[in-house]
Amino acid sequence: MIETGERLLLVGEDREYFVTAEEGQFSTDRGTIDLSALPGMNPGDEVRTHLGVPFIVLRPRPTDFFVHAKRSGVPMLPKDIGLVIAYTGMNRDDTVLDAGTGSGVAAIYFGNIARHVKTCEVRPEFAALAEKNIRNARLDNVEVMAGDMLQATGEFDVVHLDMTITPAHVEHAFSLLRPGGYLACYTPFLEHTFTALDAAAPIFREVHCYECIERELTRSARGTRPSTRVAHSGYITIARR
Amino acid sequence: MIETGERLLLVGEDREYFVTAEEGQFSTDRGTIDLSALPGMNPGDEVRTHLGVPFIVLRPRPTDFFVHAKRSGVPMLPKDIGLVIAYTGMNRDDTVLDAGTGSGVAAIYFGNIARHVKTCEVRPEFAALAEKNIRNARLDNVEVMAGDMLQATGEFDVVHLDMTITPAHVEHAFSLLRPGGYLACYTPFLEHTFTALDAAAPIFREVHCYECIERELTRSARGTRPSTRVAHSGYITIARR
Amino acid sequence: MIETGERLLLVGEDREYFVTAEEGQFSTDRGTIDLSALPGMNPGDEVRTHLGVPFIVLRPRPTDFFVHAKRSGVPMLPKDIGLVIAYTGMNRDDTVLDAGTGSGVAAIYFGNIARHVKTCEVRPEFAALAEKNIRNARLDNVEVMAGDMLQATGEFDVVHLDMTITPAHVEHAFSLLRPGGYLACYTPFLEHTFTALDAAAPIFREVHCYECIERELTRSARGTRPSTRVAHSGYITIARR
Amino acid sequence: MIETGERLLLVGEDREYFVTAEEGQFSTDRGTIDLSALPGMNPGDEVRTHLGVPFIVLRPRPTDFFVHAKRSGVPMLPKDIGLVIAYTGMNRDDTVLDAGTGSGVAAIYFGNIARHVKTCEVRPEFAALAEKNIRNARLDNVEVMAGDMLQATGEFDVVHLDMTITPAHVEHAFSLLRPGGYLACYTPFLEHTFTALDAAAPIFREVHCYECIERELTRSARGTRPSTRVAHSGYITIARR
């Protein structure tokens, strides 16, 4: 049952809204929706505007936070988050350290999978924004720390760095990992990728670096072809302790 | 604490073994390991061969099952499993239907994340092999069904198809999905990709198809360059109800 | 020595103009250039605006026509033209049939290499534009034919099709090729690629199809990374008689 | 008419041979071919083995030298040679300096297009092999120089470097180029690519670097899919004076 304060998706024909279940009215070009009617409903139920236009009420999935979360910069793309999850084998028993929180999209993905996530962000205003996005995602196992991951302590199964990486960060990550645990570094530029690889190679047991060029395949009456969009996001260095 | 019957990784210098914690001896070129000593130890502990060579005892992660599980064909690559997880936003509250189990590698990944996974495999000998691999992964939330997913019933958040896809499979997947849930189809060939896209387009709310070309970046004394290995695995069609 | 009527590049600091050596004045934000001074000069000579700002006078290369020729649609990219040249081994002894002239960019490239080029364009207004671009490139070995290549006769070493391809076009291409000669089909969509492949496979000696994903590598003070631009242009089917 | 000493392709059903038109017998599994019958024939004519099996006699094209020339290492791929031709706009009026001849495949391609090609190779045994391959290609406009391109003099429209590049090579290339001419550097490793880019950026008017990921599209009864072969060859830096 939906509770007061939950973030919800309202899905109608060709339109989709991200709202909060609370007192208030939400205006659309199909009429006004009474948000105070949402608490107590169930996901999949229908709500109607004052003009009678129906919308389905849905609990958001991690994919929706990538689209709707307030942003503090260019977030990591889902495909790269997926590579980190797959190459580290992230799972429900894991304790994860995430650094370079940004708007918190990766932390929200990880928090939906792992037992506990600590996410570090050096810029206080980004940490505050991420905190808000994470609360909207109703994740109580994700802890935002405003500060550098060099200050982080504890034992982790996965450390994920999406920030300007120095050898010290790679070495500290090593010291925080359990045996068999994984470091994943996301770096858009080759120079930072080289830093990550060169710092990891002498201390980690296995080190690999991947790039994933994703293309959408578009299909229409004109024909089928790969789209011409985004050809590069970043490199992912995976190091196992 | 490690229990009798658990599958474990033994990690030594430049070598790695996948063993079972049970009565018996395991021979390596560095000496023999007494497996009956493993139950009762903790992950991270050290075991020694009769020659005194140390190995660290680790619980396997999903990544290890990709490498060590008995195979019944070419399994889906981790990068493609990662894309499915990311594009469906798979999470700990999810009920997942997986079809085309093969050796069970994708089901093991999903079972480490989702609340419950049902996986369907039409070839009984593959279903039996997958069952064994899944038991080795100690996942009691993954249920193997020997049969076609067209017989599957229930309500799911994610349906994943890695098999020869017909329009009937796509339509049945739609009927099994909760509102907001995702279908993900993995298809190595363009013709099957077109089948998935064409069957999904008229009934699902959002349909996209991605290809992910992964390249390893190799770095050595000679220099840094993308590797010349695997350039194509398959297409991933993502359809949201 | 530059002749009256030649198209020329004027290259100054951070600016570049494409002009004709003829009576007239050419205005730039660095002053006016007297075009009638150009005939009689030599490539590499300097011309100055009335404000004394220098420009170097250059004969255009095929690459310049890609940038400066009047366009009738999206022209084939140089990288794809280069693949056609390389995979057909186009050379100075060749007679080339080009169809789907468009603005004539590929014909200009081919005309700069081959002995003779016949280029067919079914839309008369495109044929007229191409004729003008080709005259500007001072190529008297390139003949524009307003019509379908199915009407073309003769013997060719290379046939290049950048148009909507039917099996009849592929079969006619075969009949026009000398033994050992090559057909190259450029097709942006998979469906047309399949048509070309399926029509060529039973009659040509060797048939291959390539896609070339080109990315620019960008390097700046921020770092080095592949650009995120154009990831797909088209497929190139190469069939040898 | 075919002359004595010419290299020729003999093309039969499912087999292809590279022979010389001279005294002698050539044995195949379809019978023996009398090579002394070849001089005086015309390309496209048929020759028969002593068992009556027919072969068509063809003059080789540049593509054939890529396949049949004696190799001294891994030659540049045709697709990369094609990119160099397209991005430099190489044409029949050009004088080309090529360095890092290797077995001479790129020089043979360039010699089939440009007016004159000088190609430099520091390893004398490679220079000798290239000389032989180039003579086989009957190109009298290609001159092999055993030595470093730093010793080369003259004026060129295109300089192509496929060798370990130093800033001195890039600077010398600049000094040899006509205004508007192009330098093209082929470098498999990122480090050498950076050297080329960093040396070219301050002195050349325009500098770009491209990578071209080529994939073959394979089509069979099983279906159509990109092949999983070669995903990386090298980077191409293009600098215009």
C-alpha cells in the first residue's frame, strides 16, 4: 500500500509524471490530479484527472530515477552501471562503497541490490542533492557521506569510484576490500584510466579494463539501422583483490 | 562460517581452484589440500597444501560461476547480463522469470539480486545441469522449470528471454508482467531481434533495442590499445509494460 | 598556373573560403579580396585583402569538395568512400560506374583516381547540381548521366551503388563488370543491405559486407577520449565478379 | 596483352592462384597449367590445366597484393589504407611520401593512385622485400628508399607514416608538405597516437584523429549478425598543413 510521502510514477497515454503522494493538486494538460488520493492506493491502481483522464499509479524502479532524479552533472549511464554490477557480481549480501556520488543514480541502483551502500561525495551541495534523491527512492540502506573516500573506513565487497582517481584512492580501496572483493573505476578520459590501471596492477590480483560502445538499433517504416547517438561514455577498470 | 557441501574458491599465487567443502583430498601442482578441513573455516582464512603452500578460502561471487559453472553451450556474457539488470532496474523486491536457462549463469546472477527467480529450460538435460549449478551457488530462491515459458504462470517484475523468440513468447511475457515491469530479450541474430521488436512494439508502452560492443583495453610495456577480441555478442530488446 | 574559372581555397588564420578565380570582389571580415588577381597566380601564393590581411591560395583537394560542394542530401562520408576505394582497389586504370550521384562527392573522389567515371542520377535536379560540382572540381573524365543505372552500358572495373538497391540493379552491375571487377553497395539500412547481399551471393564469386564505426579521438587539456559523435553511417557490401 | 614476367591471378572454381607469366609448369590439384602460354593472352581469357579444368586469367588489383604479397609483418589493413586515401584526398596529381614500407602493401595502393610515391624503410631486408612486391605490381612510379624518412627531401602532397613516430618525424613531414597537403600517421598504440597528435597540433593547421572499428556482417541460413573478428587495428591522425 502506498504511503504518504512516497514518490510515484503516474503513467497515462503518451505521458508520464513523477509525483509525491501528499496533500496537493498536480496540473496536467489532461486535467488536475488530486495527489492526496494516492496514499492508501496500490501500485497498478488507476487515478483520474478532474476531466476523467486515467493514469496508472506505479512505484518507480531504479530506471526511473535515472530519468527523473534531480541532476548535479552528467550521471553515469545505466549501461555502465550494469557493467559494474555484472563485473563485480554485486549481490544482496554485499557491502558497497561508492565514491563520487553525484546525483546518486549509481548509489540508488546499488542500494536496490546490495545489503548496505556507503556513498562519498566531496561537494556538500551534491551530497545534499543525492541525499534527497536517495530518500525519494525510499532506500534506508544507503548512507551518504559528505567527504573524500580516503576518509572512509570499514570492510567492503565492492568499491566503486566515479571521480577523479589518484593512486591513493586505488590503494585505499584495496585496503577496504575483503579478499575476493572488487574495485570498479569509471573514468571518461584515457589519462585517468591509465592512472587507475597503473595503480591497481601491482597490488590487485586481477585487473582488466573495458569499454562498452552502446548503440541503439532503431526500426521504423524506413528501415532498421543503428542509431547515430552516444558512442563513448567511459572506461571501466575492474580490479579484484 | 563455511558449511559442508559449499562450493569454494581456493586462491593461491597465480592459480585458483573451485572445490567443495567435503571429505576428500584435492591435488594441485603445489601439493595436496585436505578438503575436509574447510567446513568451519571463514572466508578469507588460509588453508595450506601438505607442502605448506598457502591458499585463501573464498565464497564464490556470481562472477566466479560464469567462469567455473559447468556449461551447456555459450552462456550470455556478463556485460549483457549487466545490461539486462541495468535496463530493467532489477532489484531485491523483484520476481523474475528467466527463460532459456542454459547452464544457469544468468539465473545465478539474477538470483543473487532478486527476491525470487523462476527459470524455464525446454531441454531436460540442460535444466538438470542448471539445477546443479544453481544448487552449487546456494541459491534457494531460484526455481528451475523444465519446460517452455509459455506454460509459466504468475506475476513478474522482469521477464528475461535468452532463447529462440516467437511472437507468442513476447505476448505471453506481456501477460505475465506487472504494470511498469520489463521484458528483456537477448538475441544474437538480427532476424530474431526483429521478431522481438515487431512483436513488442504494438503492445508494450516503451520498446528499445541496444547493442553493446565491448572491448578490453590492454596495457603493457609495448603500449596501450583496445584488444582485438569479441566485437559482437547479441542485441538486447527492452520493452516496458 | 591558376586559370580563369578555377575554384580555389583561400586560407587565412582561422578562416577558409571557397572562391572562383574570376572578375569580382569577395568580402570577408578581414577586408575585401580582388578575385580578378587570382588567375595567373600559383598554388601556395599569397593574396591580400584591401586591409593587408594575407590569405594563401590553394587548389582544392577532394576533401575540400566534401566540405564545400553544394549538397542535395546527406552525402556519403569520406570514411565510407575510402572503404569503397580500398576494398575495390580502385586505381588509375579503372573505368568506374557510380550510381546515386547525389551532389557528386563520391564521383569527385573517384574521378580524381580512376581513368573514367560514369555517374547516374535519376533525379534531374540532383544530376544538374552534381554536374556543377564536378565542373568546379575540373574533372573532365567524369560524365553525369541523368537516369537509372539499369540503362547504363559498357564495361567497368568497379560499380558503386549508393541508392535504393533492387536485385535488378545488382544483376545489371554484374553484367557490366569485367572479370575480377568489383561491385560496392552502400546502404544505410539493414533491409537494403540484405537485398544487396542476397542478390549478390548467388552470382558473384566473393561477397562480403562491412560496417565501419568511426570515432574521432579528441585530445584537450581535460584529457583524451573518443568523441561521442556519429556511430553509424551505412553498410558496405563488396562483391567480386 | 599480358607480357612475360607479369604477375597474374588464375581464378577457377573455389580456388585462386597467383602466378608469373614465364617459362614453367604450375601444379594444382586440378592438373598442371603451362605458364609459358600466358604471355600474349588477354585478361579475362581462359587457360586450362592438362586435365581440361578451366581458369580465368586476371591482372591483379591492389586488393590482391594485400592477400598475395610476401609479408614482413602485419600489414596495414585495407580499411585503414582507405581511410588514409579518403582523408588526404589522394589523387592522380599527387606526390606521396610513405614511410614504414613494411612489405609495401600501402605503397602499392598509393602507387596505383598517385603520380609518384617515395617509400622509406629503415630495415634493409624489408626494403628489399617491398621492392620485389612493388616490381610484381608493375609500378614504375614507386621508389623504395632504404633509410629513415628524416633523410627524405622533396615536396609532397601527402606524407604517410606507419612506423614508430617521434616528434622529429612529424616536424620533418611538415617541412616536406606543400601548403594544403596532408600528413597521415597510422599508430596501433595510444601512446604513439598521443605523440603524433601532440607533435602535430602546434604546427599544422588542422589536426584530427580517427579510429575505425570495422566489423563484417555475416549472413547465413542461421541468421545475420556482425562477426566477432578484428575490433581494433590502429588510430589514424590526419594533419593538414
